Amino acid sequence: MSTKKITVTINGETRSAEVEPRLLLVHFIRENLSLTGTHIGCDTSNCGACTVLLDGRSVKSCTVLAVQADGKNIVTIEGMAQGAQLHPLQEGFKEEHGLQCGFCTPGMIMRAADLLAHNPNPTEEEIRWGISGNLCRCTGYNNIVKAIQYAAEKIRDTGRESIPFTTHHPTETTA
Amino acid sequence: MFCNTPKEISGMGHGMKRKEDARFIQGKGHYVDDIKLPGMLYMDIVRSPYAYAKIKKIDASRALAIPGVLAVITGRDLEKYNLHWMPTLMSDTQMVLPTDTVMYYSQEVCAIIATERYIAADGVAAVEVEYEPMKPIVDPHKSMDPNAPILRPDKGKTDNHIWHWEVGDRNATDRVMANADIVVKEQIYIPRIHVASIETCGCVASFDPVEGKLTMYMTTQAPHAIRTVVALVAGHVGLSEEKIRVVSPDIGGGFGGKVPVYPGYVIAIAASVLIGKPVKWIEDRMENLQADSFARDYHMSCELAANKDGRIQALRIKTLADHGYTDAAANPSKFPAGMFSIVTGSYDYNTAFTEMDAVYTNKAPGGVAYRCSFRVTEAVHAIERMVDVLAMKVGKDPAQLRMENFIKKDQFPYKSALGWEYDSGDYHAALKKAMDIIGYDALRREQAEKRQRGELMGIGISSFTEIVGAGPSRHFDILGIKMFDSCEIRVHPTGKAIARLGTKSQGQGHETTYAQIIAQELGIPAEHIQIEEGDTDTAPYGLGTYASRSTPTAGAAAAIAARKLRDKARKIAAYLLEVSEEDLEWDVNKFFVKGAPEKAKTIQEIVFASYTNHPLGMEAGFEATHYYDPPNLTFPFGSYICVVDIDKETGEIKIRRFVAVDDCGNIINPMIVEGQIHGGLTQGLAPAMFEELIYDEDGNMLNGSLMDYLVPTAVESPKWETDKTITPCPHHPIGAKGVGESPTVGAPPAIANAIVDALSHLGVTHIDIPITPQKVWNILREKGMVETV
Amino acid sequence: MIPQAFDYESPATVGEAIALLQRYGSDAKILSGGHSLIPMMKLRLATPERIIDISGIKGLDYIREEDGFLKIGALAKESALEESALIARKYPLLLDAAKMIADPSVRNRATVGGNLAHGDAANDHPAVMLAYRAEIIATGPRGQRTIPIDEFFLGFFMTALEPDEILTEIRIPIPPAGSGGAYKKMERKVGDYATAATAVQLTVDGNGVCRHIGIGLTNVSAAPMRAQRSEDALRDQRLSDELIKQAAVMAGQDCDPNPDLRGSIEYKRSVVKTLTERAIKTAIERAMNA
Ligand SMILES: Cc1cc2nc3c(=O)[nH]c(=O)nc-3n(C[C@H](O)[C@H](O)[C@H](O)COP(=O)(O)OP(=O)(O)OC[C@H]3O[C@@H](n4cnc5c(N)ncnc54)[C@H](O)[C@@H]3O)c2cc1C
Ligand code: FES
Ligand code: FES
């Protein structure tokens, strides 16, 4: 079977690689690019531990082929802080104790980044539904909700972008 | 709440932000699958599609023909090194790989070693195994049938009985039961469930053929014990204990599931030793759910006797425990059913008897303490359900019945009917507080009105007593190793410290809480105390983190090691200030001369002196170690109240409110304690309404993936409301008790009681968890409340 | 869980994709959002030799009204439905359903076309499109053809698409004034496939008489199904609670569910009845307020 050359922009950097078509995006990110902050927690696309942003939208990278990301913009947890400055979501998770073992945390943060980019002022209910594709076994979710509320407020107050390295958030195309 | 240090020091009682978070929120956690070593190979496992079958043939030729597949390891290969069997933590035996028979669905059959993860997976798909399926035992009630196959002839067994265990006074209990005004009975099943931590299990086994040393990176909650077990199992092939280093990196949730030694670990070690290269094995989620240790699976026949006023007089429980094909629980060895005998609960009566029989079936082995210190969840569910059944029978409000039966505050220390010494408690206060917060009386009025209108609403209480912190060495050991734990503190010349402990955090925040304990005792800012765990080459020996034992054992060890250092500090301060030790008094972070507070030496000055200017005849440096052997267990408790609304047509259940009042003694970090409680509550909700490992009659697991094993999301999980009472533990050096498990233990009966309460006017007394809409609907149909179409 | 190796093509146009389908025949499989296919490939329940990834085809993700239809390009994502002002304004049934499909990250990838082409009665869009009386546009070497939704689902994971055809568009007739719709889904937990669900789209005239009615059911039959008898019972009738209940009971009777982890046959029938009743009532309410 043939391989394919792909080029992606990941956390603002351009990276190319020759990959097997069957390579899952999550493995490409973790193994080929050595960005191990993106995790794997299931085989059936249910847990969300692998969530990254693909062209500004949260996706489960275990259910995307690396070749499908060719030419696209990826942001992972490693791209969220700007230098020493944490992203408001990262801050929120720490301040509100939104994590325990930390295994679900990168996926939660990436999912929440998309949520806040499209709904800067979510209700608690909207946050809970908004992260319903991300499982956390440790926290009971109370503090994850608070962490996202913390970040929402911070983003509103500071005018920071919810999603770094992305200038547009493609939504619907209507003619 | 106890809190007497300033925020800069952040001793006990401060909601200090977690030190470990910096790496986790930036994707810099270091979990086992993040490890990449030069030349590392990958292992993947072929698993059985049958619950019970003879292996006729394993044909690996197609797999071996795949470029990159280096080896296929079978039980026959391991047999040559006598590594095909291993002991379980309960001194039973478990196959590493089978030589002829598979005993449960998804059991390891053989392993592929390949240069890449993807190639290993191709290898798995290419192995052809010929099986001769046999009729498995799935229902534990049938395991003792005369015609049942004998599952463990290898152990010389003639039936499928593993052990019988009993505690209490059988005759006295029988007598009280026979003469009681009221005896209520229920069959209560606690389903087989799974910890399902979001990180699965895995390892990198790295054998260095030159040094003859094995480094084992693995997802283990008990690295030291694992090192010893590996030395015992593989000593005969040259792995002696000083040549084994177990490293437990960051762990993505453990909850008891990462205590046992799974076959995959051992196969990876064997492969690395044989090939001389590092071998990585990371299990899939499906393997994790289907083959790793389960929890619970107790079938309990419960009887509770009382007088006509509802004063409890006796408890009798007979349990059938399904252990799968081997007893791979992780209990202390003298306690095959763990701390199940806490089952008499929070109530004052002196007669009880409980007995249990464990049997083999063709299911995955286990019986791990899933976020519960050894079978406490089962026990608490039994008693808290039975108390509600009794309340219904005598027509009393369940809160009132509890209040009337609670052990009173002034009865502590209290000797329970089954022999435990409860050290402290104030059960009335906790329940009262929960009732006040939730507005209990108003809810009961609302319920009465709703019933008039035909609406279904229920209120459930659980007032549990936990038992954690195993444990005192005269009773508690695992494979003979006593269940102490340890801490070693080194303070550097500039007054900053590193402490190493024998436990291993899996999210509990040890890097923060242990630092706070030491900060409390020594006045060194917690921020400047680095905590290390999980590397057996550096950390002192300990039995690890499970059963809420870290704070009760290693936390105590940290406090006492720090106190040893404070004793030394006193000597140095006396020397520096030229006064006698008795003239000195300690204040937060310094010794000062009584009556002359301006004459003082801070801990930093004292530590510096210990390296630069210590008294003649005193050992230089500032280090101490302590191995803590707890005098007793600790007994956290709490009262939970849950309110549910039920859709009377579909049976759907909505948790409207849930209030949890916990008492875990003195609190080290209130933020972390609260977080532990939230998480435990969701893990208690899970088996109450969603989770159960389901087998069909052929022993196939029907829901072995996260598609069908229903781990609650943020939507199912309600907004938890928490509060506390504080009754310090009298025998723990800092008065703490351990907390992580109380909510997992206390929540299921609160929820089950609420749902049953919503249906109690229809004559319903019990529903087995998980209580699903279908189960509720079945009842509604039986009672004529819904019509079938 | 790793897919078996395959070859990969990413055509830029529908024409190229069809040519590839013709060339590779049954060895090839279309990949759209990938959220049904890739999970099956990871479990090796699907082992295609060649993947033809249509997700890069430009201009096939539209959602617009034109020629009396709401036209949805096959590649429109569930999240686009959710975020569309047009859908929010005029297509409540579609919005209800989109919000209940899987979870937000899945919805960022999953396509409406894929959801239908998969032919899975457990998916939510089939019932929705049955209720809307939608049309499917299939494009193949012989050009385009229109398949009425009633002729699209042929059986268990079987659709009317030919092996060399691609589903390119879904057309929903623009609902006339006085229309409303609703989707009621019961799931074991959020993100799950339905235990059962009912899609209702109806039009009520000024006299409270039901003029158009469509009712589709999810996951209670081998192929996605319409609740025909229930529709007939309501059509051209004044909608009373009693009549609605009767129609709902019919839906419960006419479905053909399997007993499984989601529930027994009796339970699912009962749930269908309840959801149908509730969906009709919500749809009427919305029609009145439209
Ligand atoms: C965790 C999870 C939960 C889910 N829950 C739900 C749910 O609750 N409800 C629900 O409805 N769905 C659910 N889904 C399925 C999801 O909506 C799927 O993505 C959808 O069914 C298929 O769309 P797709 O674009 O991903 O298709 P793909 O997976 O790419 O394709 C599916 C099938 O359709 C074929 N195909 C795709 N597009 C075309 C086309 N244009 N022409 C011809 N053939 C085509 C493919 O060859 C393939 O056989 C869930 C998925 C996941 C992973
Ligand atoms: S790894 Fe679980 S959803 Fe991707
Ligand atoms: S913090 Fe452990 S899974 Fe969420």
C-alpha cells in the first residue's frame, strides 16, 4: 500500500511527513510529531481524550485520518499557552481544580476552546451539553464547568482569542 | 476548620492550587504511553472469542510472515521458563498465557511483538486460533451444581468453591431473628462493574542485557509491591529484586484497577528479557473493560431484625461472590472479603452475622477495591438499603428511623457487632446538616402533593460509615508485606525540601497535599517542598495508593518524619540561641525563646546551620524517614440526600438535587477534598443508574466498549452540592481520615433509596442497581401504571 | 484498534469521485465525515481496500433554500445545521435532531449525507427525512437522479444508492405556513444512539385540521421506517388529544424493534408511543406559534 505526503500547520508550525493512509491523526500527532499532550482513552470515539482543533473546530483525532488533515490547521494542548502566558482555559482548570489525574484535561480544554469560540457566554446547561463528548472519570464535572465559566469570563474581559493560531472559524457556508 | 499557617506557607486547611497542574494543563504530563525508548518494540495481544474453550492450535505463520512482526509468544513458550502462571494478590494463581484452555471471554491467548504498533495490530488479525468451545459457567448460582464443570482442576479442586468466610455470632443472630417483632429481607445484587479510568493500563518493559537490569514503567498504584512480586515470580530467571526498578509515571486514574498485575505486564517483561529490547504494551479500551479486574459482583441475601418501633436488633447477610476464574482481588490477605464486616453500618446494635462463599465462573478475574476500601461499597449498599426497607415496613420516615438508631456521639470509641472499633463520629449532626441544606421537610410535603397528582418523586438518604487506611500491621498485609507506608524528607541547605513516599498519586493531588502536611509541621512553604513518588529506586518502600490509605498512612508518615526533623531543629535552635531546649517554643516556622519572641531562629536558619554550623556530636544534614504503622483504621462518615423525579411514562429518572455532607476529619486541602468528593459521587452515580458489565449465557461480554458501558457524562452527572462536618480522627497524627472513597460508597444507596422511595407507595421495596428506565418501566407496568401498546 | 491498511484517494470533484468508484468497484468505499466508517475500520468490521475521501470536495456543504426546497449539500456537517440561523428559524425538527446526534466534536465532522447514506436505522436523520418527505439526489456516471425518501432505505444497512453513485444533496420541501416539527429521542445517556425516537413534521390549518403529516421512527426497525398508519389517522383530521394518543399507540404497535441492551420489545414500543405523542404535541405547538 502506498504512502502519502502530508503537510499540516500545527500550533503555528508547518510540518510535513510521509504517512500511511491508515495512520490516525492522533497517532500522527503523538508519535510522528511527539506531541504527547493529546491522549487516547477509547476505541469507539466516545471519550474525547484525543480532542484537538482542526481548522478551528474540535474533533476527535482518533476518528480522523492523518491524510484528512493535509493542508489543514491543527491546534493541540501544547499550542494553547502563548509563551509563558497560560490560556484562560488552562488558568481556569488550575484555579477551579478542574482536573485530577489530568488525562482527560487536554481534550476537555480543546473542546471547551471551540465551545467558547462559538458561544462566549454559555449557561451551565450549555457547558454540560457542550462537553458531553468528553469523559472525565475523576472530577465529577462540577469543577470542569466552573473552569470553563472562569475562562469564559476571562476571555470576555480581556478580549483574548479562545482559539490561538486560527484567524477564522469556518461555520456554515450559505450561498 | 484547622488552619493556622499563613498562605505563604500553606500548611493544613489551605485550598492551595495544585502544584502538579502546571504540567497537566499544558499537555506535559508524562503518562506511560508517552514513553519512547530507543529500539522500542510494541506488543499486542490475541484474545479469546470464547468464555471457555480448549485451544486446539495456534497458527502464527501468517502473522510471522508480516514484515516487522518479530515474534509470537504463546503459553507454551512461557512454559519453558515456568512463566505461564503467576500468583494473584490473593494467593490464587492466574495464567499469564494459556497452554491449553481459555477460561474467559477476551482472555489473552498469545502476544505479537513487532517493530510498530500498527504492525503488531496486523499481526493480531493474522493469527489463526482453532478452539473447541465448551459450555461455560456464567451464573455463579450454578457454579456449585453437581453437574457443573470443574474449572480449576489444576489446583486439585473437586468443585468450584474458592473460600468460605464468616464473622459474627451465628447462633445469637439466629436467636434474635427468630424472636424479633419484625424481620425484613431482600436479595440485593451489586453488579459487576469496572473502574474505567480514562487511561487504560500499559507498560514499557525495558531489560538491559548488559546490566541485567529490568526497568518497568507501568501504570501501577503500588510500584514497590509490584517490584517484590516480580522478584518472586521471575527470580528463577535471574531477576533479583535489586535488578528491578519499577517506575510509575503519571497515572491517568487508577481507582483500584491499577493495583493488580495483569498478564500483559508479565508477557511484556518476558518479551523484553528474551529479545533484549524495550517492549511497550498499551491495552485498548475494549481489552481494558473485558479483561482487566472487575469490581463488586456480590449477590447478598440480607435480613434485618427490629422491634416494632424500628429499633434495629440484628443483621444477617449471606453472600455469594463471583470471582471469575481466579480470585484476583487485591484485599489484605486475612480479609478475603475485605472490610465487608463494616456492614453493620452507622447503627447501634450488637448482634450480627455475615458469611460469604466465593466461587469460580468463566469470567474475567478480579474483585478489586474500586474506589472503595475493600468491599465497603457492597456493605454500605446492603445496610443502607435495608434500613430503608425497615423504615417502610414500620411506617417511619427513613431519616427519623436513622436518627433513632444511630450510634450516639458519646458512644465513641464504639465496638461494632462485627468487631471494629469505630474511633469517632457524630452521625446525627451530619444527617441533620444534610436535611437542613436540602430542606427535607418541605420536600416530603412536595412529594405528598405530587403523589396525589400521580407524579413520581423520591427522596433517598444514605448515612454511611467508611473504614479506610489499611492498616495496622498486626492484621493487615498483602502477600505477607505489612501495610505500613513511608516518607523520607530531605531538606536542602537553603531550606527547600524534597520528600519521597511509598504511595502513588493517580490524580489525588499528593504533590500538593503531602507538601502541605510537611509545611504544616516544619513551616517550610509548601511551594518549596517537592514531592516524589513512584520510582522504586528512590522512594522508600510502601504499599501504594488505594483504599483511601494514602493520607491515613503515608500522610501520617510525612507528619511524623517532619516531627522528627522538628525535634532536631529544636536542638539546633537551642544551640544557636544558647538556651536550653525546654526554653524554646515553636511558632509556625520558627523556634523562639519563651518570653522573648524577638530571640528566634527560623526553620531556614536552622536548616542552614545543620549543614554549616551544627552542634558538635550531632549528625550533619537535615533528613528523616518514617515508616508509619497505623494503630487503627479510620472511619470517615457522612450523610447524603438525593431527590429524583421520574417520568411516569418512560421510567426516565432525573436527579434533581444531591446533597453530600462528609466528615473526613481534619482537612489538609479543602479544594482537593471537595474535588475528590465530586468525582466519587459521579462514580457512585455510575453503578446506581448506568454501569454494569453484562454477559450473555455463553459468557460473552455484551457491552465491553465505551459505546455501551455507560460512563456518565457532564449531562447525567448532576451539580453536586457538598458540605462537611469535622470530627478529627483521634489516633491520626494530624487528625485526618482519608476521603476519596466515601462518595463512591455513599452515593449508590442514596440514589437507589430515592428511586425506590418514588415508587414505595406502589409497594416497591427494592430494585437492583443499576436502576435503568427500563427497570422502572417494568415495575410501572406490573403495577398497572403504564399500558403496553 | 488500528484499521487494516488501504489505499487512499481524495478526489477534488464529484466527477473524479465517480470515476474512481467506477474504476475500483466494490473494493472502494466512500469516506465522508468518517464517523461511522472509521470506527468500523478501527474495529476491522470494515476492511475496504481503497478509501475515496470526498470530504475535500468543495462547494458540497451548502444549506440553502432554492426552488421550493431546503437544499442540503451531502457534506454539510451536523454542527452547521446546529449553527444555521435558517434552520433555527424554519426547521425545528432538523435542529432538534442535529442537537441530539452524538456529541459536539462528532457533529463537527459527521455529515448529513453520510448519516443517510450509511442506511443505519439507528441514525437520526433517516427518520427526520422520512417525516419531511425529503428527496435524495444521487449522482453517478449516468448523471443525477432524484430518489424519494420512501424509496431510499431498502433494508438493513441497505440504500437505493448504486455502488457507483454518490449522495450529493438532500432536498426538503419548504414547509408551508402553519408548519411545525419536533424530534423526541430517548437515549441511555447523552451522545448515544436512540433507544427509540420519533420525528414529526406537520402542517395545521386555521381550523386546527392537520393538512400535512410526516412521522418517522428511529432504531425500532431493520430499516428506517415511517409510521404510516399514525400519519393516516391524523391527516385531514382535527387534532384532539385523544386522536393524537391513538396515532401514537399505532406507532408503538407498528414498529418492529429488537430486544437489546437498550430495552425490551415491549418497552421500546411503549417509548415509541410516548415519544410520538409528545413529538406531535410539540410540533403542533410550534406550528401554532410559527
Ligand atoms: C460516538 C458516536 C456517536 C454517534 N451517535 C450518533 C447518533 O446519536 N445519531 C446519529 O444519527 N449518528 C450518530 N453517530 C454517527 C454519525 O452521525 C456519523 O458520522 C454518520 O452516521 C455518518 O456520517 P459520516 O459523514 O461520518 O459518514 P462516513 O462515516 O464517512 O460514511 C458512512 C457510510 O456512508 C457512506 N457514505 C458517506 N457519504 C456518502 C455519500 N455522500 N454518498 C455515498 N455514500 C456515502 C460511506 O461509504 C460509509 O459506508 C455517532 C457516531 C459516533 C462516532
Ligand atoms: S480516544 Fe476516545 S474519543 Fe478519541
Ligand atoms: S481528571 Fe482524570 S479523567 Fe478527568
